[in-house]
Amino acid sequence: MSFIQIDKNTCTLCEKCIEVCPFDAMSLKDHAVDINANCKVCGICVRNCPVKAITKVETIRQEVDKSEYKGISVIAESLDGRTHPVVAELLGKARELAQEIHHPVLAYVLGNKVDAVIQDCLEFGADVVYVVRDEELAHFRADLYGEVLADLIGKTKPCVVLTGATPLGRSLAPKVAARCKTGLTADCTKLEIKENTDLVQIRPAFGGNIMARIVTTHTRPQCATVRYNVFRAPSRRVDPTGKVIAFKYDTEYVSKIEVLEETPLIHDEKLSSAKRIVVAGLGVNDEKGLDLVRQLALKLDASLAFTRPMIEKGVASYTQQIGLSGRSVQPELIVTCGVSGSVQFAAGMQSSERIIAINSDPNAEIFNLAHVAVVADAYDVLPKWIESLTQGGYHAL
């Protein structure tokens, strides 16, 4: 870390630094040069100050002892004693990462009715399940859960903390990271780990134009959220060998949230759990193209989905959108029709078991993911496929 410092006793207020600053980060205020938040610490003002009143100060960042932090951990989200399915996916990924650095897989369970949640964590591969059980934790309150988890994380010192990017997880993860004085990367689509235990958190950035690789090098734990249906859940273990360690609920923190009433939120999970999906992109955005896509979905007994540009055109509800800003899916079969395959879209379906892509552009990005690439006009291909299915052709290719 570094910052710009001005010696007010030496400064002559010549305004040379204000003149040369390319970021408008300097101005005269109360008979002194003021530096605002636009400063990029580029050093141009330092080099141009005629009286050397400006210096660039380097601060020494305090490093943590990474060897003190062991374990790839998962915050096990639950509701009324039922484990959210994203937990199984995160435990599966935690196992992959843990094997690379020879760390244990940990799970954190909070609540009052948590027996089934604990068992799920053990069966999906947790080596240790840390539990805080109390009536005060019966209802999710982000501030209280954040305090309890931060305290638990401080005592157990995991290397990595993974949270599902659900509405609950998006509320909880920033509070936990802030309390632990560490960084957080949201909506990761890939995770890798280095030999020195640095977690490489990969996610689309700048509107999906690049894949950012984010590393928390100076602090621990390393926190990341991952959306549901990004990773594959492992098979349940018939004879789990993990252990359960209970911690007493002893926080002095008093929640500022009072739960007055609970109203269940109805989710349309049809698309997220669909076995077959047909997706319409801008390449089939007229009525004829949409009719062909609907017919194909009907013949394949598949759910119908759309890309973000199609949703923005008002073709369908956002609940039918696939991508980083829509739903993440892992169907057995997904057929994309006239879909280019942007990073945003790919992030929501790249784990599908079989991907059939139809696009007239041989350089379309979707073909980098496809198991079957059909370089042709969807308006030519779809009628023939639909006719074949009508006559009893093999519907899943």
C-alpha cells in the first residue's frame, strides 16, 4: 500500500501538482493542497513538485502466517431444518480443493433444528462439522449469524470459507468477511488453489468481457460465494467418517433485527431442476424462430429458456433467463438455438452434461463449450429435427 503525502511547511502553493494531475485528484482548499479520492498514487505530482514537498509513502502490509489456517470450509445454509442443495455442491468443490493442499473439509452449521443438516454435511464429505445450536438462531438474522460465524471462524481458523450465492448467502457473506477483516469475491464461476493455499477466485468482470482471477494474498480466511448449479454435487457417502464438534452459543451480541412474522417465498425452480432445456438466443428472435424453438422444446419434453438479450426484448419473464444474472442450470441436455455463448451466459450452463449448439457463425463462442456443434442456420435445422422427432426419431441425439 502507498499514499501521497504533502509537507505543508515546504509547499509554496504554486499549484504545479494540481496542473499536472491527470485525475483531478488535487485542489486548493483552506490555503492547502487537498488530495481527494480520485488519487491513483501515480507519482506524477511527486516528480513535478519544484520544491520536493510531495512524497510517495510506502507502507508495509502485515502478512498473516498462512500455515496457521487449515481447512476448506462451507457455511451450511438451511431453512426449517432442510439443507439448501448448494451446500452439497460446495462440499464437493471443497473436497477437490482440499485434496490439492492436503487440508480437511469443514462445515459450519447454525440453527436450532439442525440434525438433518449435520447428517447431510457428513454424507456429502465434511471431515469436521462445527455446530452452534440455540433457539436464538432459529430464525436467520444476518447480523447475529454474522457475529456467531465470525467468532467460530476465528476459533477454527479455516483457510477458505465458501458460501452459496443465495439471497441468504449474499446477505451473510459480506458481514462475515468484514468481521474477519478479509476480502470477499462474489458469484465465482470457478475456483482453483495454489500450493501456497492462495485461492484463485474466478468470475466474469467488466460486463462479462473478461474472466477476472482474484487472489487474496495477504489475509485469511479467503471468502467466496458461488451460485447454485455451478458445481456438481458429489454422491452421498454411505458410511460417513466425519466428526461433529459443538460450540456453545455464548455471544454477547444482541441482534438489531426482530422477526415479527415469516411468509414463505414461492420460488419457481422448474428451470433450475429441469433435465432438458432448449434455449432461444437473438439468432431466433422473430415469431417464426420462437415458434420453432417452442416446438422443439415440446417434442423433447424440455423446459424453454432464453438469453439475457431476449429477456430484455420482453420475450419472456426473467425467471426463464439463463446466465450470471439469471438462473444457473445443470441439465442432462441443453440445446442452444442462435445463442452466441457470451461469458455471462456460459457461466450459467457450462456444467451441463450434454450441450448441443446450433449457430450459423462457425466462430461463435458457444462452440467452445458444445459437445455437438451444428454450424448451420437454426431456421433450416429446427424444422428437420422437429419432423424427425414427430416421426419417432431419437429425441436426445
